[in-house]
Amino acid sequence: MKRIALALILAASATFAVPNYQVTGKLLYISKDTVKIQKGNEIWMFQPGPNMAQAVPGSKVVLHYSMTANSLQVVPDAVSPAAVAPGVVKRATSTKAH
């Protein structure tokens, strides 16, 4: 019974795990605050984590990362039907000549 519970917990945690990604490119810059990698014509910027290897700029590197949301805001619609005028119905007009 304990094995089944453990298997279910592991399966559930794997289902909700945050996906990991990787980027391979030339290391442009690394410090305690910033990592910059060039992939083709794009420059990718990251905040370094705890498992960063020592590398010198110009080295070919593979950086593993995951995406984390820092905040979420609800943005109201620009014009909602209720904001036009309560109780007023707008009718569609045709530009066709009769």
C-alpha cells in the first residue's frame, strides 16, 4: 500500500513539473548577476542559478533553464459592451450599395 501511494505521489509530481529547456551558444558574458549567450544573431540573457560552471567568454556552452512567472496582472478590455452605454444595442451597418 505504501508503494502504491509513493508511486502516485511521484507520478503526480512529474505531471506538474515545470519543463526545462536548454540553449547552446557562445558565452559572451558571465558575472554573479548576469549570463549572456549568443545563439546565432540573438543574445539571450539570464540570471545565473546556483549550479553555474566556471567558463570564460568565447566558450561554447549549454545553458539549462526553466521559465518562472514573476507576476500576473489582469488587464481590462479597452472597450467593453457595458462601457458603451447600458441598454443601448449597436446595430451592424453594411457598406454594400443597394
